[in-house]
Amino acid sequence: MTTANPAATKAITGGEFLIRDVRSDDIFTPEEWTEEHRMMLQTGLDFVAQRIIPNLDRIEALEEGLTPKLLEEVGELGLLGSSVPSELGGMGLDFKSTMLITESIGGAHSFAVSFAAHTGIGTLPILYYGTDEQKKKYIPDLATGTRKGCYCLTEPGSGSDANSGKTSATLNDAGTHYVLNGQKMWITNGGFADIFIVFAKIEDDENLSAFILEREYEGISMNPEEKKMGIKGSSTRQMFLNDVQVPVENLLYERGKGFKIAVNILNIGRIKLGGVVIGACKDAIAGSVKYANTREQFGRPISKYGAIRHKLGEMAIQTYAMETAVYRATQNIEDAIAELATSGMDKGEATLKGIAAFAPECAMMKILSSEVTDYVVDEAVQVHGGMGYSAETPVELAYRNARINRIFEGTNEINRMLTVDMILKKAMKGELDLMTPAMAVKEELTGIPEFKPAPTDIFEKHLSYVKNFKKATLMVAGSAAQKLMMSLAKEQEILMGIADMAVWTYAAESVVLRAQKIAVNQSPEAAAIPTDMMQTYLCWAADRIHMVGKEALMGFAEGDELKMMLMGMKRFTKVEPFNTKEARRRVAQVMIDKNNYAF
């Protein structure tokens, strides 16, 4: 008789993927979308195809009134209010469904930024932190697009260090209004927004507070539109506040708690960015496949050449792995929200706490998705050759637009350091037991190696590789924390290396579990191409984890200790040889035959 393992039945929490085995039936995969979900996705895709793509030039030229009008149109379809409860004029969908809607707008170039800013940072602070009166006053109009929202946090002297902002708020003598003075920059939707979420410090407070402002308030002025490398069709302005009178009832949440709002809304924005770029990547790959099938050189379509097939295959594999990881994290968040709501917690508070529980995964998905997108659009330009460099083609636009994603929602460097910091803090609070598995890895390195036969099942074999990737990550993180202790926070290069190892490990595990789930629930034949993707991705990830891990180790260890851990790194990143060339060709061929992104 066996005793059930409580850890195996307890819901996974943020960062725990590093120390816990996950089963394929524990994760959500895109194959599980319902027919209703697919209809929602198609609604967004149709809107983009019919209303955005034909008007791209006008959007990019910032034609006055066009983007606000398009936001109102998409609002009429209900897509702006997907996360808003029905009693406030929205659709009241779960978190996973709102992510799918975000993906559906991902191919809309600059409009996707306007959409995401309005539905995210322009609406959610009021929805999750507002009083009942504030919600009733503002949310229904934001849910329909009658009024548009924006978010005003960044200042000329405060970017990543948002809490250092200088914008001030002073209570007037009558106690009826706060008087705001200061400057904000990089305000997405600033040119047409009606509602502003503005962060400022009240008098001598150390921490920010948040306020709801309306465009009609006197003292608000804007600079002309910023000239940007990409997302030119997204309104971006500087904002000046000169003795702006804000009613005291427009203080959002509590005094001095604005930074908490900013952090939690950024968590949402980070994983939502993953949803946006899934759509953008699929769109860029589809365009590249269509071009490769029609562009002929030396008497035949370029899609018949190995160099092009390599690119198409790898673009699809990286996107597939990223999509899998993003929706895995999304379902974990959804499950956490549902559990908190079931316990009696208010839905809004449950949403914030559920997302905060997986803040490390949110940061990781922001890093992964933005960097996969940069890779995909760069290769899309290359597939198009000289035409890819022409402003006549959408891939040129996609290439420029993608670059901002590594800066949005906190730079990727900040997010890498946050990933490690948040996981270590969870360990220090006793929420994660990192020490036991880290010590076990250390004992394994110094002990006599066990030579166990490799699993014969292909998925179990690749899950054993993932387990070793986790050991490699724990080895570096544990040794660095032990050796450097309090100075680890200053060793940013090492922290970023550990974060990369964690990100690739999470994505690798996700893609193995997805392929395994398809094989179990559908058939081995249906899983053939996903298995090709799985094997190719794990070969890729193993090499990169080894390279980054080795560099991190050499940054703090030396002598025999370094030699021992380098040997461990080599052992933990060893995978069997696999013909990735032929696998990529098979992946590419499926898309070439269907003339589209096919996964």
C-alpha cells in the first residue's frame, strides 16, 4: 500500500516548478480551448483583418481620431471589457479567456499596444483597487470604449526605480482636493485618453499614492507626440501637471499604497504581454510561410530550400514553446484565483493575489516572450530578403514594433533580477523549500554517481533531462547564494544567468508536457510534430543552459569547487544526439503545405 504524497496533490505555487515534478495533466495546453474560446479568438482575428490591417498606414500616421474610433468599435464587440464583471458592463471572463482575447489582437501592430494599455493599465487599477463609487463611475465607460484610459507612472528621472518619482500631491486647506504638480513621460494613449491613473507622493510620504484624473481637469497639458523607433501608431506623450485640482474621492486605494498598485498591475502586464506577442509571432510566421511559397529563386519557391526551412521551423518551435509556457503559467494563475475566490475572497482581490503568487512566472514569461518575438520578426525579415527591409511589407513594421517589448513592463534585465529575487524571497519566507533540493544536488556532485538506465519512454526521457536542468539551476543559484550571501544582489551578471536558466527550464518542461499530453489524449501520430519540436527545443535549451550556467559559475567559484561544479553542469545538461535538421524540416513542411502557421 502506498501513501499519497501531499505535495503531489497540493496546488503548485509560484517558483515551485524548480523543485517539483509536474505531470502533463497538471497543465493547460492550447489543444484544450473550447469551441466558445475559438469563437472569441476568431472574433478578434476578424476584427484585426477587417478593420486594422486595411488601415495600418493611417494608424501609423497617427490620423487624429482613428485609434479612439477603432477602440470604440472593438469595445462594441465586448473585447475591451473581457475582464470586467457583467454588472459593470463587461463580459466577466476568466483570466485565461482574457489572455486569449489579448492574443487575438496581437497581430494588430501599434493598435495592439493601444488596446493592451487601455484594457490593462488604463482600466485594471480602478477595477481592482477602486471604491464601489469609483468603479460605477468609470468602469462601464472604459469597458465599452466610450472613455479611454492611460497610466502615468514614469518620470524623466524615474524609470525602473518608479518609487523615486517627484510628482507631488498636496491637500488643499479646505481638505476637498489634492493639488498635483509634476511631469510624466511615455504615456501610452496619452494623446486621446479621457481617464488618467496618475502616481504622486502626498506631501512628505516615502511611497507613491495613486489618483484618478479626468482630461477635463484644469492644469493638465501634453507635449506633442513622441517620435519613436516603432509602434508609431501608438499615441505616446509627455504630461505636465500644473496645480491640477483632484477631488479627494479620486484617491485610488489608500494613501502611500500606490507602489503596491503599480507592482501588481505590472505583474498582469508582464504575462499579458506574452499573450500579445503570441499573436504577433504567429502572424509574422504565417506571412513568412506565404512569402516563401510564392517567392521563386533559381526556378523554384524558396520554401523548398533547406536554409529557409530551417528558419521557418525554428521560428515555429520557439513560438510553440513560448505559447505553451505562457498558457501553462496563465492556467496556474487562474487556478490560484479560483481557489482564493472559492474561499470567500472578493474576485478582484483574489485576482490580484493569484497573479502576485506567480509573480516570478509573470517576469519569466515577459522575458521569454519578448525575446522570442525579437528572434521571430528578425528571421521573418530575413526570409523576405530585400523586401523585408522595405516599408511596403508588414514584416518591416513588425521588426520595428517588436523592439519595445524588451523594455515595456520593466526592462528584461530588471525582470531577470526580479525573477531570482522573488524566488529567493519566497524561500526566505518559508514558502519554498529550495535548500533541501539544493543540498541534495550538492551531495550528488560529491557522491558516487548512480548509473540508472535511461527511461525508454521518449517523454519520460525528456522529463529526466528537464529534471537535470532544474538541478543545474539549483546548483548555480544555491552555490552563488551560499558563497556571495548578501553581496549576491550586486552580482547582476550572475543573477541574470540564473534567471535565463530558470526561464529555459520552464519552457523546456512545458513543451515536453504538451507533447506528452497530446500523445496521451489524442494519439502518438498526432504528437509526432510536437515531439519533433520537443526534442529540438530541448537540444537547444541544453546548450544554452550549459553555456550560461558555466559562465555564471566562473563568475564566483574557483579551484576544485569550480571544477566539480563545471563537471556537474556538463552532466546536468547532457542530452542524447538528435537530428534537429530533419525535425525542423518536418515542422516547416507542415506549414508550407498548409501555407500558414499550423500549430
